[in-house]
Amino acid sequence: MAVQPRTAASRPAAPNTVQVGEIRPNDHLCFVFGDERERAAVTTTFVRDGLTSGDKVLYITEDDGPALARVLATFTAAGIDVAGHSASGQLVVAGAEQTYLADGRFDIDRTVAMMDAFIRQTEADGYRLLRVTGETGWVARHGVSIDEVIAYEQAVSPLAVDGKVLALCQYDHRSFAAADMDALDRAHAGRAEENAVFEDGELVIRRRHGDSPGLGLSGTVGETGHTPLAKALDAVVAESAAQSTDVHVDMSGLDFVDLEGLRLLVAARQELADGRALHLERPAPHLRRLIRMAGWDASSAFHSPHPDFRHQACLYGSDAEFLATAVPFVEEGFRLGEPVLAATTSANLELLSEALGERAELLDFAETAYFGRRPPQRVAAYERYWRSASAGTAARHVRILAEPVWAGRSAAEAAAWRRMESLLNALLGDTNIWMVCPYDTRVAPPGVLADARRTHPELRHGVERVPSPEYVDPRTPAAASDDSPALTPPPHGAAVMLWHTVTPATAELRGFVTEHAAALGLTGDRAELLVVALAEVARLLGHASVDSPSPDAAPASLTLWARGRRVAVELVQPGLRPSDSSLDDPLLGYRLPRPEGPRPGEGLWLARQIAESVEVRATEAGCVVRLELTGARALA
């Protein structure tokens, strides 16, 4: 999936745009296109609408040879009765030589007078108005300057009055400089564009009929936009198959896309075959980041064809003991052609590199302190590496030497890493990762070493491995921890948003969070990702309740405030929960989103990726989710 960067230079201020089906009398619009399919889609609609409305239609082609034949063939293929409408005089298709260049040259005054005569004759013949569109391929061919064209557009504009004319001027942007197109835009009342295939006040979907089929998306993709987006993607994927071309989706106009919307794009990518690709053009920076976090920019493989996850702890007390385990593990991977990643301390990376010598160049390195700073990020980093390293290889395993860092960890942070080590046994069960986790007994506290034996199915020393008798399966009640401290209530005066529906309105949520988070210094990508995460968490909580919300019930709420140098956000969903609520799942919010379908907890996964801490408190009376993120200006 190609993800193209969106820069300031690629996002010029867009002129006023009007869908071709909404053009009204007196409109004098510019239509800018880049290929013939795009031009045909708009001009065919423009002409058909005019004929249906009882307008006289004048279409001026760039020549009276190939271009004239092209236009007539396009209209006929679209089901327009060219012969009948031409015979009645309602449709006139003429070349530039008969109109703009009647005496072999372009004369502004004569051409304006010609258009005025057409308008008068149209009224005399009893038509509602004159609908005219002209191609401009003749401009460069006949040496007409851009200044002359602009002067003509300005001179002809006064004719578009009294509801008697409707003009659409065609410009192929490949034939005009960008500065010239800006000047031409200013000579018109706006731009015309293709009709949307879907529009509901939040999301607008347009088809792109270019050399490669595609879509243009603008607005927001929330729950109501999933079905129309899926239908539109199905259509362009089918068109792509017929034409053996790639699919392009312009995302530059999107303010918000939820995980399900992105999942639909990934699913469309997976449907493509024969070397075709899905290109996401100009996504907002936070969406590019979200795609990378989910691993949806890499291999489409999310399950190993031969899952064999192995998770071993190595408790070592010297450099020699570390190397006695690490070197054989790594070298065996080299011999078998298996990818190997060493995510350990800088000191151990240096030791390992020296021991391997020239073979060290075969090893993937990562400084463990930066390879996923927090446990949820670490889990995601493991799976992303597995997906990338296993792509295109038939290796039995993907090996990871994964050493946690304990120096400077608080008790809460140490507990979070212990939970992660335990959950890995379930989260990565559908992979073929072979993971050895070294624990330095000279640094790690005794409690951490005891936890290592409980969270790893096997213990390893050198090349020997034995089952850990103290191992506890993370999906059993014995692995659950109930030592979470109580949450202090939000301060008086904190900003609060309420809703009585299952989920809050996307636009309202985005506006509330963006405004109040920005006041505390949380802006840019992190603020946009926070909006997506909160929308997903609110959806999870809303659908986890037993009863549908009613006006008489307590509303759900989102509260936002400063907590020291952090921004705190709390979502509260009152109401009973079912006995089998997904909120009781210990794996909730740790598994990467899958493209084959939504799973509960994906909103919590995203929240855990962007927030320094995420706390979930679920009771029979309802559920609370609290996030904390560092904000540049947040104050106590």
C-alpha cells in the first residue's frame, strides 16, 4: 500500500467547487481534469442534465476531426440520442475551427459576440437557457497566449446573467502551468467536479475516472460511512480488475477516519491481485502513523501458516552466561535462514556483536529501551517485526532476543511489563515467533525474576531448555491481578461532554477534544490520534452495555482536564454489563487490529499506543476508561 506524504506544497487552497449536477443558471465554472475518462464522466453528466432539463446544449470540441469523433462516440456510449437531439437542434457539437477560430485566428470580441448571438437565438427558440461547454486543447496548438484566454474568460462572464446561460470551461491541467491554472481559476466563479456517489453531510465519496480508477474522500468516516465506503471500494476494485490497473484513493479531504474505515481500505488492498496496488494518496499525518502502528503498511499476513510461538526466559548472572544462551540461539537462526532480531541493552548488543564477528551483519539490532517504550507498544513492535521479517520467507521461525529493561522502573511500570510478558503467550499464539527473554539477575529485583518464571512457559540456559513449573496461563483466573489503585475523581470545573446515544457524534467529539486538548498543549498528530482512540473507546463502551440508552438514563460522558504536565481524559459509560462482557477479557486492548474484521478492544489498543497510561475500571454499574498523555502546557 503506497502512502504518499502530504505536504504544504501539495495542499493548495482549493477554489470554490460545485458538483456538476448542482450547476445552476448564471454559473461560469472552470472544470480541471487530468485524463479523458475524468473529462467524459463530468461532461457527459453536464450534457445529459441539460438535454433532460430542456436546455439547448452547445459543445465545442478542440478540433473538428478526432476530438469531434471522440465526443460523439462518448455521448453515444453513454446512451445519449446524439442523432435525435442534433436533428431537433437541441444539441450542437462543433469544432473550435467553426467557433473560436472561425477565420483561422482567435479574436476575443468576435467570440464574445458569437456567444451572445447563441444566447439570443436559444431564447428565441424557446429553450430554457443555453448550456455551453468548450474544450481548450486548441489554445497551445494555435499559439494563443494565456493572457488572451484569461481576457476572453473575463469578457464572456457578463453574459452569464438573467438565468440565460450556464457555462463550463474545460482545462486539461497537463497542458497548463500551475500559475496559469491559478489565474484561470480566478477568472471563473469556481470549479466544477464530478457528482458524489455518496453524501450525507459527514462523508462525501466521489469516483475518480482516471487512468487508474479510484475514489476521492472528504469529511469524516464513522459508523454511518462504513457501508457506502465499502460499496464504493467494491466498485473501483471491480473496475480495476477489468482494466488491470491500480486503485487510487485521495484522502486529502478527510478530517477523521475510524479503524473500521481504514480496515475497509486494507481489505480492498487484499482483494487486488496480479501486481495491482492500492495507493492511499495524501492521508493526514496521523492517519499515516495509525496505518504504520497497525502494521497495515507491511505484509498482509496476520497469521502464520504454521504457528509455533515459543516463549522462553533466560536468567543470567554474568556476561558469559548471557552469551552462552544468546550466541547459539542467534547462530542457529542464521544456519536455518531464519530472521533474527536482538532487542537488548546497548552493552549486550556490543557483547553479541563482538562474539558474532562478521556474522553480526546478518542480525537485526534494536536498543531495547527504544523498541516500544511501553508494554502495548512493545507488543505491537514484536508483531510488526514478525510480519515484515516473515514476508516472502518460508523460514520455520522468526527469532527475537527480547530483553526487558528494569532499571528506573516504578512498581506500576514493572507490573505492566509483567502483565505484558504473560499476555504474549496468548497474543502471539498465531505467529511462529521464537522469543528468548534474558533477565539480568544482577539488576532485576527478586520479584521480577519470580514473575519471569510465572510468565514464561519455558526456561532456557545455554542450549538447554526446560518447562517452567511456576508458569501460569494468562487466560486463567490465577493470572488476573486486582491490585489496581482506585481512580481519583476529576477536578471540579473540568471540561465535560455528555451524550445519550450509543456513541457520541463524531464531529462533536472531535471539536470538543481538539479544542480542550489544544488549550493544554496537545496538538497535531497526537490530538488527532486521541480523537480516533476516544471515538473507538466510546463505541466499545456503548456496545458493551446491556440496555440501549434512553433519555431518562444517566448519560455517557467524556471529561478532560490537566493532571500535572499531562492531559487526562476519562470516559464513563453507566449501565449494566452482560455477564460475558468483552471488558473482562485480559487481552483486551493489546492485540493489533486485524484486517479481516473488527474485534472488541481495538479502541483500547489505539489508546494504549498513544497514551502514557490507560486504566480500565469495569463494574456491574458501568465502566470507566481513563487515559493520560503528556501535554506541552498542561498544568496541575
